[in-house]
Amino acid sequence: MEKWALITGGTKGIGKAVAECLAGAGYNVVLTYASDTAGAERTAQGLQQSYGVKADVLQADVSVKESIDRIGDYLDANGIRLRAVVLNAGLTCREPFEQLQLADWERVFFANVHFPVFLLQRIVERIERGGSVVFTGSLMGIEPHSVSLVYGVTKSAVHALVKNLVKFLVPYEVRVNAVAPGFVDTEWQKTKPAEIRQNIERKVSLGRFCEPSELAEVYKMLIENSYLNGEVIVVDGGYSYK
Ligand SMILES: NC(=O)c1ccc[n+]([C@@H]2O[C@H](COP(=O)([O-])OP(=O)(O)OC[C@H]3O[C@@H](n4cnc5c(N)ncnc54)[C@H](OP(=O)(O)O)[C@@H]3O)[C@@H](O)[C@H]2O)c1
């Protein structure tokens, strides 16, 4: 029987690494992205060629409400039933507290919290019994974030969602967990100034950023282990504020 996984923000960074890891285990994937269609198609072709799986890409910006139906309609139209849903795409806002606008706060909250909740509500019947949902949380949802107030608070909400959703997903026989990454070497981090990157490396016990592929294995474990439920797995290489 075919295994399908949906990964939001699945064409680059952490989501792409999870897609590669799952494709290597025989999963077909539906990957959503925001705007880089050429990049998304390259990722899909790479997965098809390397692993011989089906890889569909779908433009679906998580800051836009209509993307919920766009994803739901796509799954319905193609009769796709999901073994795994990875709710990974997320936004941040680095405006200083004094300049933070209500619209910025709402945009990040919508993308990181509201969107995955209502996407899940829309597609929950499409998840196979015994399947699972994995959110991308963040270490910054556990340790206070020194730069982005709204990012840290929304990722805390994601962690709380995981715990709270467990009971609501029982009738569907679907498990739900999260990965809380520390600092992962994706474009998100690579665009930071060298001085800030070195400061981060000094605080990580392993002295380096996490490779997306190292993180992806944890998502796969959460998807495939049949008894993990309601967990937030921190993968931070031993981070300390000292
Ligand atoms: N990197 C880290 O250190 C780190 C640490 C903790 C948590 N996280 C979390 O991990 C998740 C992924 O981060 P990443 O570092 O892998 O980011 P990334 O490399 O910037 O990932 C980009 C992927 O997400 C898509 N994307 C970006 N904005 C989107 C939007 N508004 N709607 C739909 N898709 C969107 C991109 O599509 P396009 O190519 O079309 O833009 C692309 O597929 C986020 O939730 C982030 O908060 C990251």
C-alpha cells in the first residue's frame, strides 16, 4: 500500500530534509511552498530521481487563509490518504518590541498557530488510522527568545498545541508530536551575520549548527514509532545560555 506524507514548507531547509528522509523510506510526498516554484520543482525532481517516489508540489502560503482549502482540495481531488502530516512552515518577525505592529503579531500567529490548527481540522479525515502529525516547534519556544517576542510565544503555543491535541485526535487514531530544533543550518540561519553565527556556535555544546539531515531522522522516528504521543523532542546539540 502507498504511503503518503504532507510536509508544509517541504521544498527547502528542514522540510526538504524530512522529505528526503521519508522518500528514502518509500514515502510519496506532497510538499507545499510559498513562492519559489522553480526551486520547488527542482526538489520534487530530485526526490523522484533519487528515490523513485511520487513527489507533488503545491504553492500554499501559510500566511493566507485560502491555502487551507487549497491543500484540502488538492488531497481530495487526488484521493490522497496520508500516513504523516508534517506541519513545518513557520514565520518570524524580528522587529524590536517597541516597533512591533499588531499586524506583524497577527501574521506570525496566523502562520505558526492558526494555520496548522485549521489545516488539520480540514484534512484530519484524510489521515490514515495509525498515522501521525509532527509539528516543527523550536528551542525558542522553551527558552525565551532574545530577538523575536512573537516567534518565541508562537512556538510555545505550538508545543502546547501538541499536548492539547492528543485527546482530540484519539477518535481518529492519530498521534501528534513535535520536534523542537535548536539552530539548524538552513537559509533561515545562513543569512545571519557571521558574528551572530559564531555566537550561536559558542553556546552549542557540540560547537556547530545542526545539519537538516540529522534533524530529519527525528521526524521519521516520531512518524514511525507507534507509541510516541504528545511529545516535544528537543534537538539542540546541548544548548546553553552561558
Ligand atoms: N532553521 C532553524 O534553525 C530553525 C530552528 C527552530 C525551528 N525552525 C523552524 O523550522 C521551520 C522551517 O524552517 P527552515 O529553517 O527549514 O526554513 P527555510 O529553510 O527558510 O524553509 C523554507 C521552506 O518553507 C517554505 N516557506 C517559507 N515561508 C512560507 C510560507 N509563508 N508559506 C508556506 N511555505 C513557506 C519555503 O517556500 P519558498 O521556497 O517558496 O519560500 C521553503 O519550502 C520553521 O517553522 C522554523 O520556525 C527552524
